[in-house]
Amino acid sequence: MTFDPASLKYDANGLIPCIAQDHVSGEVLMMAWMNAEALAKTLDTRRVTYWSRSRGSFWIKGETSGHVQKLIDLRVDCDSDCLLALVEQEGPACHTNRRSCFYTAVREGVEVELTKPML
């Protein structure tokens, strides 16, 4: 069966959430948005490309930081409204210089820092 990006359920702005997960460890690294063109670029180049809502432009993960995400596998959820990119992450995934954007937890009503920035 051929994959058709038009079959995905994009939001009113033409965007779909994409979760990046380390393909070896299973660690959830980040979530960002894609539109159909970012998805096409990702599939074509195997370099994960997102859509920046604040800048209104594409961004290839690691293009300026060197913290590249290489696409290993792309999965579509059962409702076709969310993507899971299994990636090979070079360096930190988070702009705070942490491995994952999910570096805090809420425990007993308190936000707790789980990891420090990578050096």
C-alpha cells in the first residue's frame, strides 16, 4: 500500500504533531509540528524537518546546532492525526541543551527537574 500524506488529519492550520523518539532507547525526545511539505522533505532527505509556527518557516533539526535527527522509521497513529518519528539523535534534542525536551516531572504538585543540560 502506497503512503499518501493527504490521508493524514492535519489541523485547521495544516499541521500535524510529530513526536521524535530515540530508535534505540525508546526515549521520547521532543514534539514539534509538521505540515505536508515538511513531511515530504523528511521522507525524501531522511533529515527530520519541522514547521516552525513562530517563524512561519521550515527548520531541519540540527541545521544550525549540529544536533541532527536522522529518520530511521516513521509511524502514523491509529487516527492518522499524529506522527511518531523514530530517529537517530546526535547530541541533545532540546534547545535547552538537554537530551529530551521532557526534562521535568510534576510530582506531588511540584515541578521537578529530572536532567541537567548536557555539556
